[in-house]
Amino acid sequence: MFAVRPTLYQTDVRTPRPAGSQARKKRDQPCGQRSAESAPEIQTFGSIHLDTIKIHSEFAIVMKPLRILHSESSNGWGGQEHRTFKEMLALRERGHTLELICVPGARLGERLGAEGFTVHTTHMRSGADVSAVAQMRRVLKQGRFDVLNTHSGRDSLLGGAAARLAGTPLIVRTRHLALAITSRATYTWLPHKVVAVSQSVMRYLVSAGVPEKDIVTIYTGIVKPQR
């Protein structure tokens, strides 16, 4: 349906087996099948999806550095902006490239700019601001971003539409609050996945008609104290 970039996730699945049973199995197999069975199974995900990827000790998941654009139409500073700020700092430390598109004068943009992030600005006058959609699409296309992560209602509507037009592989809508949603399209039609910051937010979204299979709960992280 939408164009995707080359593989971002590759899992090398190595499930240990008892040596004796493995040897017996090899003896019982036809010769033509032994080479295929002896090699580790490599499963490749051709597009970015956040459908249940369970990481166990026998799985090694290798992720290439991603290019991630966050969007925010709020110009204030609160828990939502603080989480986005800390998340972008943490992901940058892990080798990913992150940028922000926000409204002029946004506190989040000022704080991230001071930390050395690239910050794009555009007016988001309403949910039907065509010029904002065009600007956001241009940023997404020129930056060749793998992910767009939206946060507030207006930027989720404008940015989601821009990302669909730009062919961005993964669109994520983060829901920070358990207040009434104003546009179901920003949780269902526009994003590929929705991130809820808590179980209570997740339950509210499900009650409001967002499919549970499309929601991933990711709690706000904290920095582990250094001993």
C-alpha cells in the first residue's frame, strides 16, 4: 500500500537444543535437508512494524540507526514535552538521528535546539492547514526519515497526512493523556501504531474505539542512578 525502505530489523533466531537430540535428528534426515537445518534461521522484516516482537535470551535483534522526526504543535512545557525531550536525548545517545518540527516559539524546540538538535518550525494554524502539511511533507522527504512520531492533536493530523503523502515507513502517534480524543483518525487511519504512556491511557483508547492490537504501552523511562 505504501512504499517502504530497506529492512530495519533482522532477527537471528538461535534456539538451543540438547546435543543428543540434535545429533539423532541429523542422522534421521535425508542428506538434502541437512544443510538447510544446520544454518540458523534468519527472519527478515521487510517493513517497520511494531507488532509484538518478543525479545528472549535466544533472540538477538539488531537494529540499524534510524532517522526519526518528532512533531509537536504545543508551545508550552509540561510532562508531555519533558518526556519527548528526554526520549530524544536517550535515543540520540544510542546512535539514532532525531529532529523536531514544531510551531515557532515552542519551548520544546528551544530546549532541543540548545542541545544541538535540528529543529524545523512551521505554523499549524488549524487541522486543515495545507501549508503546514506541505512543509512537513517537504521535511520528511528531504530528511528521508524512517519514523514520524507525533504527540498532540493538531500535529498528529497535519503530520500524519504529510507522512502518508511522503511515504514515511512508520507513523507513530504517542498518547500522553487520558482525556477525550478529538479526532479518531489520528489514532486509526493516519498512524501505523499508537504508543500509550500507561495502561490507563491504553484502556481509555480501547474504550474510545482504537483497536487494541494497534496500541503499544511504553512507560516513561527514568535514568538509572549511577553507583
